[in-house]
Amino acid sequence: MKSAPTPHGGTSRTSSGEPTGRGSPRVSVILSTYNQPRWLEKALWGYTCQTHTDFELLVADDGSGPETAAVIDAFRATSALQLVHVWHEDRGFRKTEILNRAIITSRGEYLIFSDGDCIPRNDFVETHVRLARPRHYLAGTLVRLPREVSEQITRDDILSGRFADPEWLGTQGFRVGRGVTKLARRPWLNVLSDVLSNVPRTFDGGNASTWKQGLVAVNGFDHEMTYGLEDRSLGARLTHLGYRPRRVRNRAVALHLDHARPYATGEGIRRNEEILARIRRNREVRVRVGLDQMAAFMAAEAGAAARGMP
């Protein structure tokens, strides 16, 4: 089971504000992963057929084994994806640390966050880029698939796009229900559903995006937080900074593949609930231990490597 976070070294294999000029922002997609190579492979197939192709993709790897590196290397060899593998040693659930390491490593000014167990529809990146607005963050959600359907989805299902088709999902035994409005490719319905929805606009790490400038201002993700609400706490800080959430639940579409979560503990979630309540109560903006501290650690790490120290 993954334990509490502690800073430790890592690797990146192969930083700026909001735009003032014309054209699309430089975009980085950051996917978090931990020992789910089969799911990561399916997610990466989804990114190979995006309608918006000008992006780099960073896999923020919280200490996975060599199977995950092998998947990434295979995509480097066979696809046009601009892939960066950002990794640190497995020393417990340290997702917030590896995400901050990936943010620092990224070259984009606009960052899209998802997970390595989420398959994006082919317009996922395009939608995030098109709907981006200064001093906003986009708040999406996921269509959550059961384990059996998650297992059944193939490479061809993803490349053809049928994995996100509600009728095809129905033939696989998945009852889409109210999620059908998310999967329907009807722009007027998707916009109307987002406008009329009363679901809170929260920063959920499986489907969210914002400007790197804002992330730097709040000092990134909170290293003190383990599993649960660590993404929503970032959204709360962005809101306190003056950023406004924009709902894209029915326009930016990604499907979540089911899996176990052995790192989720009741004690950790309760502690994170208390932290989030404190952030909201005190209208906190900056994280105490986050991006700045990770940047200093990475600089020291690089200096040690240059001197030949282990």
C-alpha cells in the first residue's frame, strides 16, 4: 500500500504565462499513472488520433515498474506523439509530487490534466484548447465504464472512435443513462447541458485544464495531500486567486477505465477533507509545499548528477 508523501528524486526522458498574441497556446497534456500499463496503452492510443495534434504529452509516473516504461517506449517508436516520461521512485502515493515535477518539465503555457486510465475522445484536446479563456480553468468529468467493458475495448475500438459511441457501448452491456448527453455529438445540446447543469464546477484531475501561470501562482499541487480531493483543492486555490471555473462536462469527453485503488485509505481521505475545508474557510491561495519546493529539489538533483553523485 502506498504511504504518505516524501520528496525523492526522479527522471524526465525525452515555462510561461497566458498568451498575449494570436493563435493557439502551446499545449501540454499531463497524464498521471501508476502501474496500469494496459490502461495507459489504451489512453495513449486515444491521443494518437486527436484532431488537435500540436501538443506534447507528459506521463507523470508515480513510480511504476518497467512495464509502463516499455509501453511509452513503444509509442515513441511507432507514433508521432511528443512523449515525455516523468518518473520518480515508488515511495508511496506521491501523485501531487510527480504532477508538480511534470508541470515544471512541461513546455506548454496551457496544461490539460487527465489520467492514464482515461481514454480521450478524438476531439478532447481540441475542445480544451478551443474553450480556454484567460484566468479560467475548465471543469470536466468522466464517463465511468465498468471493469468488463474496460477490458473489452481494443485498439481498433479506440482508433475508430466507436469506444465513445453510446450505441456501441450499449452492445457491450454498458447502460449509458444520463451520460448519453456527454457522448452525443450535438454541439447545441452539449452547450445547453453545460449551461443548465447545476453540478458544481470543480477541478477534477481526470478532465481539467488551465494556464501554467495560474498553477505557478498557487504553487501547484499540495505535497501534503495523499489520495482524494488533491485536485479539487487546487481548483479551490485557483478560484481564490481569481480564476473562474468553466463547465465542460458535456463537451470535453473522456472515458474512465475501471481499476482497483489499493492506495485509497479512509484516514487519508478524511485528512484531505479537513485540508480542503481549511483551504475554503481561509480562502487560501498558495500551497505551502508545492511547485517552488519541487523546483528547488530538482535543481539540487541536477547539480548532484552533474557532479557524479548518486
